Amino acid sequence: MQKKLIPALCISLLALASVNTTQAAVSQAQANRLGNSLTPFGAIRAGNPEGTIPRWTGGDTTIPDGYQGNGDHHVNPYPDDKPRYVVTADNIEEYRDMLPDGVAALINRYPETFKVRVLPTRRTHTAPDHVVENTKDNATSASLVDGGNGIKNAFGGHPFPILHGTSEEKAKQAIWNHTTRWRGRYVKREFSEVVVVGGKFRPVTMRQEIFFNWNMKGGSTETLDNIANYYLSTVIAPEQYAGGGILTHDTLDQVKEPRKAWGFSAGEVRRAPSLGYDAPIASSGGLRTVDDTDIYNGAPDRFNWEYKGLEEKIIPYNNFELTSDKYTYDEVLGDQHLNPDLMRWELHRVHVVEGILREDSRHLYHKRVFYIDEDSWNIAVADQYDDKGNLWRVSTGMLKNFYDLPGVINALDVFHDLHKGLYHVSGLVNESGSARLYEDEFPGKRYFSPFTLRRRLSDN
């Protein structure tokens, strides 16, 4: 198959998105394309000439029959969709140009069992009106701080819906769009994490609360105070770890002001050392670094970034079955990867961003490549390479349309180590009593202070 090129229409739109590198933001005339030739979030509204990627028509907020409301497990609204084709080790070369390198590597690593079921592309992403309005405002005001390690003059929407400037600037803008993408205002959920070794696993169940300060109701650029979000995670099971957890205040510019973190257990709250970059996550069995969480987070300063362009790739999308309470963890988790019959993949346009480790920096990964969904700005797939240039780990954000939010975000995060043949999954909710609960209001910033947390632990 010939390498798939983006149609001339797409190329012309991308060309229009480029501006002089000294310009902090795009012009009002360019921003006016948002909601017209572009979606309100900066994606190309038109489909591709082949019709395999449809036109964006506003996303999908339809609530299917059987859904009980906020916090319930999502009902699959597309149960009758059938695969257009299935990519396996036998026919991978036919579809190779449409596969992220990491996905192709998973097929080749597990040729007998890993397959990619490609279903009809549904461009389901949308967001509330305030996100749309803020995104358009950000387009003409937002800029990267010196070095690209933070954002200024933006709030409550994607800061850079139209990428512009140098290749490095576009790459960092795309990463910041992922970091600040719409995921609600105040989120509460219970989920499990597992490390799967030869089909065996032991769930670690957590309760998580996140307040996205970036989206604070009534907030503004002036009220951010360099805080992106407040995060509180408490272990529920197994019993020997129950009650412990972590509290973080995630900053926007983590080079200027590193994220603040506290660990707690048995009524004690202690300041944690710097929690970032390639520090290992204990519950992942060493298969995930801190900056792998959410597929990527944190400061981008240890890598030299390059924007590689917009391409058509097969990525995980609308994965309702993976989080359905119809299935047990045993049915979702295979010996070496998720059950391929429950995974849904679709063809979408993605921004491809590559990072090479700076010579003056240290990190486990020598190179990382991100495939960022053009509609939602989620990093759907990340490839991580070792210092010998070998593809080492593959991370996938199993995207799903949260029609009650609304918006497309990660349903599960999956981290594969190709060398060890192991994988780690975060976000399992199949056997829990509830999924994500979204609220507009939150208890207040003091709720996320270490002092308030210490009092709550003492009272309990």
C-alpha cells in the first residue's frame, strides 16, 4: 500500500495555520475558521476523499437506552457496528502505513493473538459551550512561556486549537493541548490497576478525585496561579495498602515551579520528593513512569520536540465494551494484552509529535512519539524507545466518548513492555459499582491542602 497522504485540502488548511514565529497567537481571521472550516477545537471539519473518515457534524451527545445517569457504566450506543477489516500478522503489510509503529509492534510481538478490529470511524468528540468559547478566545491570546514549558494568556479550553510557529513550537502546543484538554471540572471515580504477568493479576483499587483548576467555573487566566489541577488518590484495596495514597498540586510550568506532592498513610501526611519525569509508579510494577501517566504529563523540557505533521492512523476509539459491567476483569484481560474482541479501533487523523532526549538531560526513554487525535487532542498512542534506538514500550489511551460529559477521553490506559512481554492497565471499572462521576462544583481548594487532608485522616 502506498503511504497515505493527507489530501490537498488538509495540507492547505495546515499551511494557513502557520504564522510568523514571532507572533504569539493567530489572527482573528484565522481564529474565525474555528467552527467553520475547522471544528471548534481546531480539527479539519471535512472528511477524507475516500470517505473512510467522515465529516465532523457536531459530535455525539445522544444518551442511549439503558444508561442510568452520571456515574453509571456507559452503555455502548453502537452495538451493531461491524469491523470494516481486521489487521493481523498475516495482512499487516497491507495496512502498515496506517498503523502507529507501536501498534504494529504489538501485532508482530503477539502474532497469534493480537489483532486490530477497525470499525467505522465515528467522530464523536464535542465539549460544552464554555470550552468552545474559551478555545476561540485562547486562539488569539495564548502563547508558550519561554522554553515552551508552560502557557500564558489562556484558560478553560484548548490553548492552541490552530498550531503555528516553528516545528518545535507546534509540537509543544500540541502537547499542551493534550495536557489541558477538556475532562470535566471535578471528577470522582473508583478504578483498579493491574500488572498482568502470564495472565495472572491482582487488582489495586483506588478512589480518585481531581479538580481541574484549568476549567474552574468563573475562573480566568488571573485565577490559575500556575495550578493546572489538584489530584487526590486513595488506595481502597488490597487491605494491607488501604488508606494510603498521594496528593498532588500539578503546576502548568513545572520547570518554574515543580509539582507539589504528598504521600499519606496511617494518619500521616508527608511531603514526597519531586514526583515527575521517569520516576517509577509503584502500582505499575515498574512498567510506567510518572510522565507516562495519562499517556503523557508534566514538563517537556528534557526532550527536543518536532512536529511531524497530520496523518491518518488507526487508533483506539469509542471503547465502550472494554469498560462495560457485562464483562469481568478475567474477560477483559488476556495473558499478554487486552481481549482484542472487546477493543475498538478506528481510522482518524492524528498530529504526530516526536521527542528526542536532550544531550544535557536524563530519562529512561531516548525517544518518544505521540499520536494525538485531531478532534479531542488526546494522545491515543505513544511509542517509547530505549537508548539503543529500539522500540521498548507502547502506551495506548483507549479512548471513549463520555456522552454525559460530553467529550472523548481515555477510558483505560494500557502500558506494554515489549522486551519483558508484560503489560499494565489503569482505569478498570468493570467490576466496580460506579464509573466516573462528574460535578460542576467542588469542595474548595482547601479540601486539597495537606493540612486539611491531615485533619480528615486524624478524624478517621
